[in-house]
Amino acid sequence: MIRAWAVFMLITLAAAGRVNAQSGEVEWAKDGSHREPEHPKPVSKEQQASQSILPKWSASLDGGYGYRLFRTGKVFTTAANQRYIKDFRSGIAFGGNVAYFPWPRFGFGVRYERYQSKATWNDLTEDVTIQHLSGLLTHRSVLKNQRTFVLTSLMVGYQPYQNKTSVGAEQFTLNGKTAGWGVSVGLQHRLGEKFAFNVTGSAMMGAIYRLQRKTEISSATLHLSKDNSVDLSRFSLTVGLGFLK
């Protein structure tokens, strides 16, 4: 009798242990402690190739054609001075930029550009220089060939202006400065691991309402109205060499 009772107790304890173990497994699964390992989503070959060719650093030197967008007014509508205003509006533009891309599609950097034009009409000569130094925010996208990037940038910065003028024997210089902003859209085609060919179109905006007029013996400040302000709006189309890293 005692031996049978001992066997019964052993069977009961073993069954209770199995139930407790199963209950523990159920609770373990309920509280989230036991989960199937999560596998990262596979990255397509196109995404891997795109990320592998995207440089972190991009710099460029470029130059080309610049054209000012100011209105001429009635004084410049006659045939005699059309050549003058055409030369005054048209010029050369050259500069460069450096950008860093902490993300595949977005980056930031700095841009410098210099615009120059010179025009002569009778005894009047004007030699104009407009510069801009700006910060830029750039969006980058990759075309299907995986070697050409589309770069779209917003630029905000500082624009100095200088006009060296001579009227007959009189010579003076007009200097001014203002804030400016602009946008640019360009194509950057990769030529190799470290070089690229760039084509960029840019538009800059800005106006000057105060000028410093200097001669050899005197200096004066000119305050301009909105109608008489110096309009710095211009467009440029440049090509250049890019450096990638």
C-alpha cells in the first residue's frame, strides 16, 4: 500500500511539473520576451549601387555666360544705344562651390560666383562686377544610368556690387552691398571615381538701395528709391569640372 502510494505521488508531481513548464512558456510568449528574430529587409541591387556611387563631398569650378534681368526703361529703347545695353546686360560668370552630403539625397555647402560686364556708349563707360557668397542647401537625385546626378539648390547670402564709371574726363566708382537669394539646377555626370562634368543654370535676385559714390577727392552716400534701385537680378549658364570624394 505504501509503495503504491509513493508511485502515485511521483506520477502526480511529474505531471504538475509539465503543466507549470508549459504555463511558463505561455507567459514567456505573452510578455514578449520570446520573439522570432527580425530580419532586415533586403536591399535591392539598384539601391546598393546607387548608395555606393554617391560621394559625400562634391566641389566644382565653373564658368560661362551671365545675363542681367533688369528693365531698361524708355531711355534705352532707341536703336542707337541697343548695343550698349546689350553689352551692359551680358557678361561672364565664373566661380565654384563645395558641398557635403551627410544624407544620400540632401547636402549643404557654400557657393561663390563673380559676374562681370563692360559697356561703352559715346563717352560713357561702365565696368560692373557683382559677386555673391552664399550658403546652399542641395537636393540630389540619381538618374537611371547611375552616373548622372540632378542637383537642385537654394542659395541665400551676400552680394557686393561695384560699378567703375567714366563720363568723359570724370571718373568715379559706385559701391554697394545687399543680401541676395537664388536657385540653381544642374546636371553632374560622373567621369570616374573622383571627377565629374557639370552643367548648371542659376538665377539670383537682389536689389541695392544705397550706394557709395567715390572719386579721387570725395565720397558721398546715395539713397535710392525703389524705382531707382540697382537691380541685381541675373541668370547664368555655366559648365565646369567637378571633384568628388
